[in-house]
Amino acid sequence: MISVNRIAFGMAACALSASPALADTEWEYTGERGADRWGQLSVDFELCERGIMQTPIDLGQANATGDVAFDINWSAGPLTILNNGHTVQANFAEGSSMTSGGKTFNLIQVHFHTPSEHTINGEHYPLVGHFVHVSEAGELAVVGVMYEVGAAHSEMQKLVDAAPSEKRNAMAVDGVTFDPNLLLPDDMAIYRYQGSLTTPPCSEGVNWHVVAAPVEVSQAQIDAMEGIMGMNARPVQLLNGRLLVAPE
Ligand SMILES: [Zn+2]
């Protein structure tokens, strides 16, 4: 998911004042307020049901291959972490960015889902990180990184140790430096397509980049994140004829 009130900067105030329901409408992943009903919970969530460029999707149905021009320039900084009731999220200070399609996007946060939201030939990974970026113009770009069971990961452990078990506002973690680069694989070949936020209001126009190669973290680290967040993956959506570029 992408927290829209964190992302939209100047736009957020207008959107929220014009549509109080956007801020007030509670949603969940399952049950009466579950993902298959988001579009009916609020008029502001209509795209969750009616949108035709939605995320996540199954990446196994790629209809093109290519090496997408894509560059990451992230730096380490103090760890700031929160739990918004749907996900565990670390926020970044200014100074980290990515370029894609000739545009620059600034890294603002990473948050996690258990299991992964995107699938590959129907298979989920047990954990995914969504690194959310926004351009000066307010356009969003996300880098998704899959995590698989393997060796414990020291940078992931910093998040596990600091993750609030209950809903809680952002807090700085004293004396901990967090380097998002360490949560990336060596092979940065990506899937690329145009999609949406994966949480209400499911806004479209999001530039998705999902890294094909997974990174190992331990089962205990996955269990810890899953224990805090629960199942927080939106079901896969239809591709609807969009261009989906797989790595060569
Ligand atoms: Zn997400």
C-alpha cells in the first residue's frame, strides 16, 4: 500500500478538506470492509472497483521485454518508523532519489506487505517492500523488492527490532542508521508498468518497478513482520491490455 496522505504533499490538504470521507473511511483487507468491497465503502474509493489500471498484477503475463532505463541514488540516514494500522513504514529524509523515464523521483518511505502483492505466475513471495517516490510534480514511482526465506538480513533486522506492534505515529529510533540500498538485490532487472496505489483510494498514474530478483531474509524476520501486519496484500487485478515489460 501507499499512504496517500503521506505522499501528496500540497495536494493532500485540498483532497482531504474536499472529501472528509477519504480520511475517515475505515478499510481492511478481509471481511465487510475487505479488498473486494473497497469500491463501495466511499465514493472516493470508486477507482478500487472501476479502475482499469490497478495494482497489483501477476507479472508472469508480461507482453514485452526490455532493459528499462532506471537508476537508484539512495543514501543511508537515521531510522524513522511508524505503524499506520495497515503496514510498517520507514520514512526517509530528503536526499535519496531515483530516475525513471527521464524523470527524477524523491524517496519518501518504504513499507511492507505480507505476502507480496504482485505475483509471478501466480506465486507470492512471503514479504515485499514498496519503496515509494514522488516527483516535484507529485507523480508517484514505486520500487517493489521481493524477499524470500534464507539467511537473516541485518538491515531488515533493524526494522523488525524497531517496528511498532500497534498503530503508532512516526518515531525516530535513537542511534540507528538505516541504509535502504542494503535491502536491494545485486541484480536490479525490473518489471515495469503503469498502475495504481494498492490501498484506497486506489489512485492511478503510479509508475511501478518490481525488481525480479528476490533478497533473502530469515523466516523469523518474515514471521515478525507478518505477526505485526497480518495479511495485508490486495488481490491481483486485471492487466487490461496494459504494457507490462519484463526484464530480458
Ligand atoms: Zn505497498
